[in-house]
Amino acid sequence: MHGICLFSTPFYRGSVVTSALSAPVRAILLDIEGTTTPLDFVYQVLFPYARSHAQEFVVRHGASPDVREDLNALREENLEDARRGLAPPALQNDEAAESLVAYVQWLIDHDRKSTPLKSLEGKIWEEGYKSGELRSQVFEDVPPALERWRELQQTVSIFSSGSVLAQKLLFGHSTAGDLTPYLSSYFDTTAGSKIDPGSYERIASALQSSTPEVVFISDMTSELDAAKAAGLQTLLCLRPGNRPQPVSNHPWIRSFAEVCWET
Ligand SMILES: [Mg+2]
């Protein structure tokens, strides 16, 4: 049985990670933004790309059934936002759907983790990745860690607010090459919110593991709190450019190189 351990390095300051994770680990679950991938790539490259290509994309693909499904769900969400008094851009009966695109851009600006928005963004990014205009970034310790974990026959999965399509595209078109062969499952907001413990219970069950057998690595303590409440083991990932997090008891790492196994 392999056990996961963390070793501390002289570079640690503050709440040094000293304790090994307590139970055998069957599955590693990774967040993307601020964990595998710089926040800057998401906020300075991906979101602006979706924002600026939304109009053209909706005009070209708005009639295709899967895009139409996203757009219809977004219309519903707009009504709900209006009902809640959030004053979203009002929808018109405009032929090129400019008002709906304005609403999409409003959602992007508010960093809304809306399932139909994420679904639409994934489809917009798909074109960018396929044309070579987009290429994703991962931190340099990520590819060697994925390689090492594969050698240890450790399954690695993703849980991100971005759609499963967007996740596969991101790992399939990275500057380090196609990393999808290292990943076994992908979970998005259709599994539930990242701050709902129930989401982590469902994911552990889908991974055919008990919750303590799954370790979740994320840059957000709110997500780690939910995972921990569900019984998962947690690691807070500190990366350059991440947002400051409240003080917490989650062990932390600065690199996936700090996650290792005892044999
Ligand atoms: Mg994150």
C-alpha cells in the first residue's frame, strides 16, 4: 500500500507542512486555476478571448443545437438574475443576439461560475486551441509530477468550474504538450459547486473511493473547507499570482514536487 507524504524543504516559511497525510490515497483531485495553471492565464488570456470572440461565435454557431441549448439556458439565467434584482443587461429580440452576448460578457466580468456560460466558453476556446491561437500554461512542476504519479499508478482527476470540454482542451494544448494521457476523469459544475461538500462526496463515489482516500489540491480555502467537510484530505497550493487566502489548517505546498509517496 502506498501512503502519500509531504517533505518539508528549507524554503518553507510560516505554517510549515510537517505531517504526512493520514490515510492511503487512491486518487488525486486537482483544481486548475491557481493550482496547475497560473491565474493570469485564465484571467488575462482565456476570459478575454471568450469575451472578444463571443459575438462572432454566436453569429456563426448560434443555430447549432448544443450552442442553442447554452444560449437558452443563459436566457433563463438572465431572467433569474433580473428577478433577483441583479440588473443584468436586458435581453432584446435582436437578430445577432447582441444583447445576449452583452449578458455573456457581463457574466464573464462578474466571474460567474455558470454552467451554460462555462459550456459556451469551452466551445469558443475550442476554436482558439484548434487554430493554434490559444496554448495553455501549466506550472513547470506539473508535467513531471503527472509523470511520477503515473509511474506510481496513481489516478489523477480534475475538478474545475470550467466545463469538461474546456478542461480537456486546456490539458490537451499546453505549452508542455498533450497532458490528457495522464488524467483519468474530469469533473465540472455539473458535479456541483466547488464549495459544496456534496460535490466532493459525489466525486469520491465516481472515483470508486472513500472520501479520505481522495486528496484535493486547490488554491482556495473555501473549496478545501468543503472538501474537508466531505472527508477528503486537502492541500492548499500556493502559487505566484494567487489571491491571499484566509488562515486555515490545510497543509500547504508550493509545488507538486512536494507531494510524494512512501513505498
Ligand atoms: Mg483555483
